[in-house]
Amino acid sequence: MAARSVGSLGDGAGGVQPLPRRLRFIAEESTNSFVHRLAETNGLAPRELLSMLGAGDALLSEPEFSEVHLNAAAHGRLAALAGCRADVMDHVLPTLRRHPLPDPDGAPPRWDVPNPWEPVNDCLVRVCDLCALSRQARRDAYAVSAAAWRVCARHRRWTDNLREDGVTCIPLTAVPEVLAAHEERVRLERRLGAGGRIAFADAFHIAVFWWNQAAQVPRAWAERHQQLGLQEGSDRRVAALVAYPEIVQLAGVLAARERRRLRGSWSRAQDTDWLRGVQALFASWELRGSFPMEPVLQWAALHSGRAHLSGPKPVRGRYRRLGTSGPHPQAASAGALEALTCLPWRLGDIPETPAQLWSVSSRV
Ligand SMILES: [Zn+2]
């Protein structure tokens, strides 16, 4: 690519010259991961590179453990060092646009490391190493993700941030329905926008309720766990993986009701039909009785108010964007699944006083 003049690299670069060696971008990469790669490629220590970005005295961790936040001026300098425009950098590194360091206009460049005790908004997940290799990354790259895992559809792998038994990624060839579900999720979220992401987050947390209680879970979960051939004890690591196809299907069902509600064409009679449909779906997964319906009823109760949408109502047609009215704040349309959902259950939280004595020893 032809060299661009530094003047075109955006404001705030403060005359910073591009480093001699450029990097190939990895989508959704964490800022810390990018900084580490850019530094190493150019023979610098990561800390040295950060000092070129601005002032900061926080302890810098490996990209596996922590993210780095920049203010606007430091962001401009990073773009200049990387030899690209600030808006391109913004597009490639999601943390830059989602968590800029707050600063008044014209503040001097600075960087910081988020407080590890503050609630996490995004998860750091290892980038599929084949994808990283194809971008000529020479070290593990990390991406920011709404969940503690990601699917690489291209290489058919499930990646997370763990290394139990040396397993850094889980091949999905044995469970093709998980890949199909992922494609479906991408379609749903592309079609419905924020509402699609919220429907997935809510469906995921309904599955979390079942998983935590372990009284009844779809039979397919245990079958998939077996097909993956993983060691015992990896249950929690693969909870979302084995449940993925049902979660995505449920997300579609939730989104259908939500679309009608937001259009204002939702009625009590329709809701009875809808609940009957959900029950039939659950029966096909061999979930029976009132227990599996509990979280769905709770979800439906939260999604029962009259919709007050500021924008246009969702319409029929190809682009049926769902808004975020109701229990989901407008601002929370991006970010962690846990921040998106209106439901209270978190993976692995076993209720202290269960309503009944569920077995907690034999999940998945
Ligand atoms: Zn890959």
C-alpha cells in the first residue's frame, strides 16, 4: 500500500510517525492485544509503545488478562503509529469506541488499565489461532467478546480464554448443529439489530436457569458433550457450546413475540398461543412440566408492558429491526450478554435456597 502522509492520519497524532512495520488487522481485537503485537513486530517492549501513546502508570498485563483504555489523543497516536486513520482504528478495535477514557476536549494523551474489580463489560477471548496465523500474527491474539467464548465459523472452532488440559480451542466438527446455529444467530442479529442481540442474551440466560438448577435440561446437551469427547469436569466450560442450538432457536421464538409486542399487535390470546408453542418446542427437547417454563414466564412478565418506542415501529419486511423498549435500557444494545439481558441468573450461580431439592451434582 502506498505510504500516506502523516498529515492525513487524523487529528491529535501530534506529529507521530508510523512505525516501520505495519500489522494486519484482526476483527474485534482487544486494544491491549493489538498494542502487544504492534510493539513486538517493531522490536519494542509493549510498555515502550504505550509511552509513545501517552502518559500512564498502571501495571500492564498480558492481553490474556486485561484490556487497555485510551483517551482520544492517545487513540489518534496509536492510529498514527499503526499507519492508519483514527476512524479505521476505531472500527477495528471495539474497545476504542466502546470504552474511551473520559477526558475533556483537548486533554493530553493518556492510557490506563481498567480496574480488575469493576464489573466486566466485555470478555477477552483468544482469537482462533488459524485465523490469527492467516493475519500473520506471531503471538496469541485476543478479541473482545460479548461472552466468554466465540465461534470461528471459518475454521469450525469454539474458542475461549481457558487452557484446561492444554485445550485452547474446541473443534466443532463433531457437532455441526452448533455451527448451523451460529449461522442462524448471525442472521437473526443482522436482521433484528440490537433486539436480536438482546433476544439471544435473554434466551441464553433462560438456558442458564436450567443449567444452574440442573433439574431438567434438554437431552441433546449431554449427547453433544459426549460427541465432543471432552474430559469430565469441562461441563461449565462447554455449557454454552452444548446448549447453543437450543439457545438460538429459543432466541428466535422470543424475538417473534417481542416483534409483535413492539408493533403493538400483541394480545393476551396470542400470548396463550405463544406459550403453548414454547411448551411444544420444549417437549421436543424432552423438557416437560412447569419447571422449564418458569424462566420463560418470568421473561414474558418482564416483556409485557406497552411498548414506548421513540423510533418507528418494527415493520413487516426484510429489515425488521427490533428496538429495545421495555426492561432493556436503550444504551445496552452492545456489550456483554450479562449486561444485555433482563434476566437475573448467571452461569454457575447455584441458588442458595432452591425451591426444591434439585440435584446439583449431575449436570450435563
Ligand atoms: Zn479461525
